[in-house]
Amino acid sequence: MCRRTISSYASLPRGATMFFQEDTTVIELRRRLGSLLTEKYGTHFNLLRWTKLEHGNVSETYLRLKQHLIIRRHFRLDHIVEEMPDNDLICKYYPLSYIGPCGKGNNHLLVMDELGRVDLRGLSQCVFLEQLYEKMNVIEHATGSQAGVVYVVDLDGLKLDLALIGMVNMFRTWWTVLGDNYVGWVEQCFLINTPWFFGKVWNIFLAALPQLTSMPICILGKDWHKELLKFVEADQLPKYWGGNMVDENGDERCSSKIQYPLSEKIPKKLYWKSQISGDYFNDYQILSVSAGAKTNLTFHVKEADVTIRWNMYANEDYGFVLRFSENAASDVNDILYPYLDYPGKVAPSDQSLYHSGTGFYYFCFVNNAWIQSANIKYQIEFVSKSGQPADVMKLT
């Protein structure tokens, strides 16, 4: 049984009694989202996941899904699997293993994460979800029923290291991205082989990541082998984790099928090093955003066909979104650049927006920290089609 249940998780029923209502909601979502929906992402079951997040509330679902679709369009996530090569460093030192279907007749996929053997300190100094989405999409098309993920995190080998505390911000960003953009995927998440000190570390994570309390996370005790078999057929689970599966070599860990993280530490020569010179930010302005606050910089652009460029760097994590309205009195703002969380003390974020029209542009900076202010160095330029500075007035 669970040694500690982080949340009681009950998914909405997927039977025929709910299907007509959910199908109607999906149709309304398609109407509202229009061209933002792509053929690849706009599947019935994918939209169904979003409606369940907001318990069938179309308006709330629309707002959250619209934000995600803007992110997908901006970063070409529909094509990222084909266009972006694998990161060798991540593949070697922090691979996520897709095992296959759970085999319990529920369309669930098994993913194993050996976080306990990962060099967290090294990984934090260096630089799956879309691939997993494609696998779910294929299964849903083939079976006509919704898919989900059983996510198992094996903490065997986790050492008491101050790097764990330093990783809170990285995992906060990771879980925020997962929770906001890949909704309804994880049917159940199990933590196994937790070390003696994990309880205190977990409490720190819960304080920094309150969204974890609403996720289907369960910390399993010594009988975790039996618990996993309630969700995964024995023939689908490697023998090392309590199942019957072995590879062609008789290996209980199925090493020929599953990529495990390398045992050695990440070489320090691969650590990220800042290449920013001391005078790089001489022409930048500094914006201080208090803990738990947000600040808007508002610009009135008075001519059409303007290119907007902005470059940002901060000492701490911060969030950013760019909104637009045609007139100052309007309460309706269009999202031009999607909201994202940015880690502090890494390379500056350099972005551009082309062919911008007249109106009001709101550069919104958010600091989700509890105590520490975020000092954001920024540079914003408005360039007319002639290459000269555009006619712009800064309001706030």
C-alpha cells in the first residue's frame, strides 16, 4: 500500500454515459479555437483531456488550451520530434524509458524514470513529452479509447546532496510546464525506493511546488513490487521491478530495450559556462520585481509594420508574457508571446516580433518567489520598416 498518499485521484468516467456530453464540449472547443488547432494536436481524445481538467467548463478550458496552442505554434512543437535532434548529454545521463503498454486493458503506457541514479548536480550545470504524445496518439487512433501514462520514478541510488535543494527551481519549472501544457496524461505516478531522508526533501518540494498536491502521486513502501503489478501486467514489467520481462540476453533489467543513465558523473568540461562579458549589459535597463508580484511595461506603438525586439536576463527565476490591445481602454488583451517561466543566471532570452501593428503592448514580468526579488535586465527596441526607431511612447 501507499506509505503516503499525496493526493486522492479520481479521473472522470470514460464510459458511454459521459461520452455524449464530453463530445459536445469538444465540438464547442473546436469552434472557439478555430485555426489555432492543428490536425496533429486537435484529436478528440486530446481535447477531451483538457475538458476534464476544468470539469467540462468550456470557457476555462478554452483559455488554458489557447495559451498552450500559442506556445505550440510559436515553438513549432508539432514538428519538434522531427526537427530537433536528441540531446546526447540528456540521452546518456538522464534518459526516460518508455517500456510499452501496461497491459491492463486500459490503454495506459509505462514510463520508468531512474532519477536516483542521475547526476543532478552535473545536470543542473548543462543543458520527451512530444515523443510520448505521439505514442499516445497512435494508440488512441488504433483503439478508439483514451490513453494515459503510469509514471514510475525509481529513487534507488539517490544520495543526500545539497544539489537536491538547488534543483527545486528546475523541477518547479518542469512540473509547471507539465501541469500547464500536458494535462491529463499521468494517470498515476509512483515513487519507489525512496531513501531515509526523502521525507524532508519532499516537504521542501511540496512547499515550492503546491501543484504537486493535486497530482496523482503516491510514495510506495517496501511492498512496491506488488503495488506496481496492480497497474502493470507482469509480462510488461521488467523482472528487476517485480515483473516477468527479460530481454533476449536474459537480463532482468532489459538493458537492450531500456536506456539507463550512465553511472559516472557528468564531466565538468561539459558544464555550462557563461560567455557574457562584463560590459554586455551596459545599455540595459533594470527592473526589480518584488517576491510574489508582477510588473507591466506598457508601450503605445503609433505606426504599423514595426519590428519589436527584446532581450532579458535575470538573477533569479521569472515569468514573462507579451500581450496586446488595440486601445488603452480595452480589457481584452491578445497574447502575442506566450507566458513561460525562465530560469535565472543563464543565457539572455532574445526574441523578436515582426510586422506589429499600432496599439498597446504590455510586457508583463512575474516573480513567483516567496522572499527574494528578481532583478531583470532588459532591452526593448521598436524598429520601423525603414530601419529607424519607430514612433513609440512608453506609458509605464
